Amino acid sequence: MKLSNYDRVLGSLYGIATGDALGMPTSFLRPEYIKEKFGWVNKMYDPEKGHIFHDGLHAGEVTDDTEQAIALIISFTRCKKVEPKDVVKEIVKWADRVRNKYAAPYGPSTERALKAIANGEDIRQTGKQGNTNGGAMRIAPLGIIHGLKESSLDELIQDVYLTCLPTHNTKVSNSAAAAVAYGVALAIRGVEDMDELISGMIEASIVAEKNGYAVTAPSIAKRIEVIYDVVKKSTDDEQTMLEIYDLFGGGDLSADSVPVAIGMFALAGGDPKKAIEFCANIGGDCDTNAAIAGAMAGAMKGVEAIPEEWRREVNRMNDLKLEFYTQEMLDLIPLWNK
């Protein structure tokens, strides 16, 4: 059955939210500890008391990955384009709302940039050290927009740059965010051939390196290539996950996180349930990696491919209104940049 645009957009948004919630309790744990503590994570759990980032949250609750993606949707639908100052406005609103909700709501690059912006610094400078995955974790709505518009790669990359500008204005973060955005865009357009998807994401990551400040960081493109080679040789999913974890860890740096998330998406063959579970069990920045992989897989396979119990749980525990935001984005497409 041919999927509608509504199915794909809603699938991508639920992929973000369910990935975020499933990976929340296991974030920054080692894979062997995850296995010992939880077994195979395929349902939502409370984080352990004293969790370094998520202490104070409960099973099924989402984190900054989902909430900042929604902040972008709100800004985009209001401005009908990427307006960096308005993006900051919505992220600041989110930051104020969750300030005391749990142990560490913001990533290091976003927190540093928001402090600089509050001190009156120029937003063209505030993101020049942003090398973590915060730009990539929230970029999926932009991929959805450009996927529906059938935009050129250059058009997408320019908007990625403007979106990353205030907090993640570095070559590595632009490269990582562009890979994710283009992966989502291709999936929204119905591309299911994994070689084509990975090739497109590698191309996007290379082209996007022209934007932003240079910081010490490895190549996103080369890391995607290495991980995809491992995936293509895989005969055992769990062993492949451990091999990829041993190579890259999947932590919160853009170059560690995004290639691993893309690798889990590829290992799952684009299946949202598998991709999200792989990210939740591999260790590292599990919630962000699962949100990224879920965004791509949900766009590819549609909302019904995401377990209903997961969707029900995130709706019970959060006020996300993903159906509302899906329609908002569909209505936005003819008005974008006009």
C-alpha cells in the first residue's frame, strides 16, 4: 500500500518521540550494563535514580530531542522559513519551561550558546564551538519540509546551516545535521533502497562541510562509510552493534553519534521498531541516536510501523500533539519561503 505524506510525516515525528522515550533510561550506559540491568530494551522504563542526565523523568517521557524538534516546527510554521533568531526564541522558551524538570535538560553546545546569547553575543558567533549532536537531533522537521518540497540538496543544506547557526555553527555539526536531514527528506520521498539512502547522506555530509567554523573533529562521511561497511557484512545484529559500539561509542559528539544512529537505521533495514531498539540497547547517547534513527525509519515506513503501545505511552506521558504538528507541516509546504 502506498503511504500518504501524512503517514510519513506522522511516522517521522512518532519515530523521534518513541525513540527518545525508549532510549531515555539507557542513555550513556554501556551496552553490557544495559543488558544486565534491563535485558533487551523494547519497552519504556524509568531511568535509574541519580541518572546523570535524566534523573527526575519517568517511563515514556521525552527529552530535549523531541521537544526541540517541536520548537523548530513552531518556529518554521510561524516564519514560513528558517529564521535563526526565531529558532533561538523557541529554544529559549523550551529551556525556560524544562529548567527544573530533570537533571540536565540541555546538551553542552546548546547550553553554552544560550548563555552567550543571553549575554548579548552575536548569534553568528555563539555556535562556533558547537560540536555535539544537538543540531542533528532536532533537524528532522527540516528534512520533512524539504522532502515534501522536493528541494535541491543545496537548498536543504542552506536551511540546515541557518538552523544550526545559533548553537552548532561548525563544519562537523553542519555535516552531521545535513546527513540526517537529507536522510529524512529521501525517506519522505519514498526512497527505500539503503545504498541510495546512505549514498545521499554521505553526499549531504560532504557538501555541508563548507558551512560553519572548523573545529577538531573526524569526518562524518568517512565514519558513515566505515559503519555501513560493517553493517553490510553483518550476520548477527547484536554482534554488529557491539562492534560498532567498540569502534565509535555513539556518545554525544556529532561524529560519534550521528554515524552510529545512521548505522543502526541501516542495520534495521529501515524498520522503525528495530532501529529504535538497536539504538536503545547499543549504549552511548541512546535517546538522541534512537530519535535520529526513528525519524528516518518512521518517514520511510510510516506511522503504523511504529508499535502502537509505544505511541500510546508517549501520548499518555507527554502533551506532544504530533497529529496537530503533522497537519501544520503539511499546510506549511506551499507557503515555505514565499
